[in-house]
Amino acid sequence: MSVNAKIALVTGGSRGLGKNMAMSLAQKGIHVILTYNSQRDEATAVVSAIEQLGLKAAALQLNTGDVSSFDAFVGQLDLLLNDTFGAERFDFLINNAGIAGHTPIGNTDEAEFDLLTNIHFKGVFFLTQKLLPLLNDGGRIINISTGLARFSMPGYAVYAALKGAIEVVSRYMAKELGSRGITVNVVAPGAIETDFGGGHVRDNADINKHVAAITALGRVGLPDDIGGVVAFLCTEEARWINAQRIEVSGGMNL
């Protein structure tokens, strides 16, 4: 284990794409702190898997939609960095945590709108703000968007619009944090076979077939298609990539 290994924080790292991102980062020799909302056992299993690679890992509970909890979380993170990692700051922030939203505009109520907004935009904005003092100069921020911010499918209006907001604010983050040498990029997955949204892309044969048919590479995406891209953006080779939206969809709806 490298004494000078970097540290990444992955929100929503207990399952799905977040788990794959955490493991991909570890495979590049990066220590990982992951957050989970309710899946403590799954988070613990990811931590164990990373430790088996000879790296340090830890999990903290966080509801990324509850801005009022962020100060306490930052305090926990500060202690964890010192006690477990022997560090005062971390290097890479991956804002991945999220929930699905698939309600037509005419049926969307204010409660669902606010829930999605708090998790996918307000929470990302203020968590990043709160973590900036703990993020090393020369670090990286990677925000997760979606292919749905480029093409449209019925039912995803609120979810996709919020991801569009993430893409815009990421450019502003890149502009404002450039003086600290921090790059900010967006990774936008296409449809992926995970349990996200109840696993309908993975488990519904008709949806799976439809997605494959509109994708240039002829299949649905897998978690392994995404995590490595996020990990690459945390390497020295990616140092000059900044303020970019990188869609990782196999060529959906070209």
C-alpha cells in the first residue's frame, strides 16, 4: 500500500454504479471513503473488498438529500480522515448518490419534485460547498449526470432536468475552482443494468431489448462500463480534462 496514496469520497458507494466506482478507484491504488443511506451491510461488504486489495476504506452514513445533516457529516469525515487515513484532506469527490424518478409531468406532485431536487441538485451543490475546505488543491470533482440530459424519454423530465442543472453548475465549479488546480467533470451514463429504479433496465426483457436496439454498440450498459471511466478521471493522465461532459452510453440515440 502506497503511503502517498490518494483518497476518494464516493457518495452512494454501497451498490450499483457507486460500488463499481469505489472498486475501480481502489484498483488504481486509491483509498476510498464511501457513503450509504440505508444499506449498511452492503457498504461494509464494499469496504471489506477494498481492504482485501491492500487499501484503506471506510463507510459513513449520509442522506445526500438532507442538507441540514451536512455539517455533522463533515465533522465525522474530518475525524475519519485523521483517525483512519492519517490525513487532513481528501483528493477526489464523486457525487454519485441518487434515486430514480419516472413520473410523467402531468402526474408529478410537489413532494416528488422536491425529493428529486434535494438529492440530485441541492444536495450535490451544498455537499460540495461544505467539502471544499477538506478537498486538496489539485483534486478532482466528478459529478454524475445521465444520457437523459441529452435525449428525451417520457417520464424522466424532472430527473433529467436536474441532471442538466448539474452539468451547468459543474462548468461553474470548474471555473471557480481552477485557481486551486481542481478539475470538475461530468460522467453521464446511459441505461445500465443495475438495481437502480427497481432494476427495470436489468430485469425487464422488453426494456433491455429496446435499449440495445437504440444503442450503437448493440447492448445495454453494465456497471463495469462506468466505474473505470470515473477512476480514469482521477488519474494523472486525466489532469488536463476539465469542465467536460463525458457520456458513457455505448452510443445511445445517436
